Amino acid sequence: MAVKPKKRLEITELNTEGLPEAIYTLESNTDNVEKRSAKTSAPAATSLLRRCTNAFLPVGYPSTVTPDYTPYQVYDSAQAFASTIAGLLASRAVFVGMGVGSEDASLVTTMLLYIAQETIGRVATILFAHQFSQRIAAEVKFYRFFADIVNDVAFVLDCMSPGMPIIGRVLTLCVSNACRAMCGVAAGSSKAILSAHFAKADNIGELNAKDGSQETMLSLLGMWVGSLVVSKVHGTVATWSCLIPLLALHLWANWKAVKSVRLNSLNTERAHILFCGVLEGKTMGLDNVNQEESILRPSAPAVRMGVSFEKFFSFMHDTVGGQSESHVYEYFGHLLEMFAREDYLLWFDMRSNRGMVLLKASATSETQAKSFCHMIRCRHQRGSLTESIRKGLTKQENFNAISQSAIDGAAEIPCQVIVATLQQNNQEWSEICDQAQDLGWNLDLTNLVQGQGCRIQVGDGAGNNKKDR
């Protein structure tokens, strides 16, 4: 038997922004369904403006994107507009250099020059992607700004090319195309990473599509304005007088755009700023860390994460000073015992204040963050712990895990520092994790390994892996 609704029932339909779109009224007496709009009347100008902006902004904006999306897009739009005009001036210079409009121009020569440019550009794309693609995720801000620097270098080289002899012109244009190729790889990869960061509601596909619409419109406006500029600006002095301010605006807008981004992932520098602040009792939110983070010259500590066993062992051998390989193997065996319950091994050099981390096969992104925090503790406490160890004041029971007959000379103090800070790091790590997550950090997005990175599995020599105790 069908169940009829109550005498009067109202159903409110919500749009993608969670706002009322329509209200349906069901009357059981008449079996009628009435629909009325839930939208408040808005001025025609406001409604028209909203319909126009909907074509360029993600649905549900601004609630479906992160707060830093708006300032980034504003500055990104300014740089795209300036870049389009500068690109037209550079293109005109290239055409002049190729002989467009000149009776002496050779079609074959122009085609050969084009082929040479394309060859260099495509080779540069492959080589740059092979060498640097794994670093872009960790240093996305740097590579986003780097892309625009090399793009501006390409504009400058293009404008210089007409005044050069044929050989110099060919070399200049080839280097220019190589710069554009590097820009394409760096800008494309960093854009994808930033889009994933901005997409708050799993709307990365739509966000990229709308970003493409924004770029299309800005490029169109830039071409309209640029065509006017190109038609009015003639001569070398006038061209450079127009180009330099445009490039300055382009770089400034890119700098502001990159600085406005508030990433919640950890790279080497952000991890250094965050954990140094946490260990000093400071509150290090996204704004605090991203404001301190540099773009062109990161001030990261000398920490190598995810190194190979060969590099790790060689680092230990170089830092213990005067010890034979058998002693270094013995120190490594003690490290395995110290870090039996951890997903990493760490060695710290007291003299150079450098360290390396060897990751186990079970290591996660959080393991990288934890080991990095451990390394920061070693750096912070090396002075006080060194002094106390030398005076015989350090008597922790966990030091008994290290064979004092094996640990002597240059290896004694770093081993004791590592053990002491490991115990402290384990005791406080859960609290640090909770604090970091409360401040907005996502430790699952930690990217502290440079390059592909290595992992190790510890076996017993017979092909059996030892499980952590």
C-alpha cells in the first residue's frame, strides 16, 4: 500500500554551492506539486556579471577552492597579460630576423632555421624533464617562478637576434627555443601540482578547464592590446623601452603569485622552518611557514633523505675519522639495533652539521617527516649534548644498547646524540603530528626525498628479511 506524504510537505533543492535553488510543496489533499524559486531577486547587472564569471570560475567558488586561489589567479592573470604583449614584440623580432618582408629572404634558409630551433627545443624538453621532473613536486614554487624567468630570457634573446650575424642569430634563436622548452616542462608540471592544491572539493578537472578559459580570454585581450603596441612601437630603442617594463611586470606578478600560495605539503625548507619552530615552542601555521620560505635561494639544512646504502656507508666512513671499515660496519650494526622499531636509519656528523637518512622499504611520507624532525633535534642539541657527554653527565639507560668498546674517537659523540634524540623524538612525535595537522599540515604529502630515492630491506644473509622488532 502506497504511503502518502503528510498533509503539506516542503522539499528544498540545493545547488552545487549548498544554497537553496527551488522549493517544492507537496499537497496530499490535491496531489499537486508546486515549485517556486528560492533565489532572492538580484539586480540585473549583478546577475549578468555572475553569469559571465561563471564561465571562468569553478562551480561553488570560492567555497570549492583554497583561500590562496584568488590572489594567485589575480597575479597570474596580470603576468599572463604582460607575457602575451611581450611575446608579440619578441615574435616580431624573430620574423624580422628570419627575413619576413625582405626580398633577400630564402625560404630554404628559413625552413632550416625553423627545423634547427624545433630540434633543440624538443631535445631540451626531453633532457630537462629527465633531469628535473622528480624535483618539481617538492620545489613547485621555485620551478613555477623559474619557468617565467627562462621564458623572459627567451623574449630577450628573440629581440636581440635581428642585430646579429647569421651564425649568432641561429645560435641565439636555438637557445631561445631551449629556454621555452624548459619553461613548458616546468610551468606545465608546477601548474598541475598547484591545481591539485587549489582543488578543495575534488574538482581538479573543472578547475583546470576553467583555468584554461581564463588563459584563453587573457591571451585574447593581450593580443588585442599587443597588436596595438606592435603597430605603434618601432625601432630598437622603442622596442626595448616597451619590452623591459613588460618583463618587469611579468616577473613581479609571478613573484607575488608564487608568494601568495600557502602549500600544506612539506618540502625540505618548509619542514626545516616548521620543525625548528615547533621544537622552539612556536606555532608554525601555513601562513607563518610560507612567509618565511624563500623561492630562489632556499635555506635548507644539509640533510640527504632516501640515499643509497653505498652513499650512507661512505658518509659514515668519512665522518668517523680514522676508523677502519670493520669498525664502520660495527657502527652500522649498532644503528640497525637502535632503529629496529623505526622505518629509517639516521647518521649525523657533528663537525659538518650534516646528516643522511636511509629509508626502509616500509617507510611512508610520515616517516620522512619524523626522520627529518629527528635530524633537526640532532642539530639543535649537538652543542649541549656534546658538552654533557664529554663531562660524563649523560647517563641514560638507553646508551647501554651501544657497545662502548666499539664506540670510540669521533664516532662516540654522534652515536650518543642520535640515541638520545631518538628517544626524545619518539616520545614527542605523536603530539607533534597532532599539532601539525591541527595547523593544517598534511604529513601524507611530505616530499623530502631528492630524486627517485632508495629503500632498503634488511636480510639475514640467507635471503630472509628481518622484521622490525
